[in-house]
Amino acid sequence: MVTIRLSRVGKRKQPTYRFVVQEKGRDPWGSHIEIVGSFNPRSNPRAYVLKEDRIKYWLSEGATTSDTVRNILIDQKIIEGEKARIVKVSRKKQAAIAEEATKKNDAEEAASASAKASASAEATTDKTENKEEAKAKPEEVKEEAKPEETKEESKAEASTSTSAEATADKEEAKTE
């Protein structure tokens, strides 16, 4: 089977790449069938020199491409399609990611459940406090239930008389 892949060439710390057509099982730096382009990643913008007609010829003959070469050819609009995902996640890593996600979801659910429980506990304590306040306030309610005339009379009497006079007036009222 024939493949189109990148082969690194150039000096140390100054890479350039060749697009080579070779047998899939061969070493990328070994012998090749044809060089169909080059790529300089250090230039800005990156410099691609590709032989479009030869690349299309080899693809029509059944040659495959590496994921990186496929993505570059799509960027250069030589072929159409979706880019390949280059980063491959192993099954073991996928299982670990899934397990971590379930733990995170469980923790969030537990946190929301505890928040709901504390909110309901606060609501019940507020209700019991309101009941205790209601029990403590019946005297105030009874005072409010008196007719307005009696309140006004009692206020007028309290303002005009002293406490000693008020007790004397109360004793007189009792005797009558």
C-alpha cells in the first residue's frame, strides 16, 4: 500500500519537511517513490510547495495520507473533506475521562441535594420562629382588636395623669 507522508529534513533545530510517496511499511527517511512537495514550518506564513497534479494522481491510484498531510491538503484546498483528528485518545484514557466526569456529576448532584436540604431546613426553622413569635404576640393582637375610641381614651388619660393618679382613678372606677 502506498502512502503520502511527511519526512523531516534540514539542520538541527531548523526543520523542513518533504511530502513523500512511499510504501506504508517503509521508514520515512528511507527510499521513496516520489517527492511531491515540501513544507517550511519556520517561515511566516508557512511555506508550502506542492505538486497538485501529482498528489491528485497518487490519491486516484489509491494512496492514503497521514492525518497531518490530509489536514494540510484540506487547508491548501487540494482535497475536500473534514480535517482528521490528529490526537488519538486511548481506550484506557477515555475510560478514565468518563469515570472522572461521572464523579464530577455525582459531586454536583450531592452538592445541589445538600443545598436543597439546607434551604428546606431553613424554611422550617423560619416557620417555627414565626409560630413562636405569633404565640408571643397575642397581647399585641388583643390591643389592636380594641375599638379605636378606647385606645384614644386610654392614651389621653395616660398623657394627662401621672401613674399615681392613674392607679387612684382605677380604684375609683372599681368602686363605682
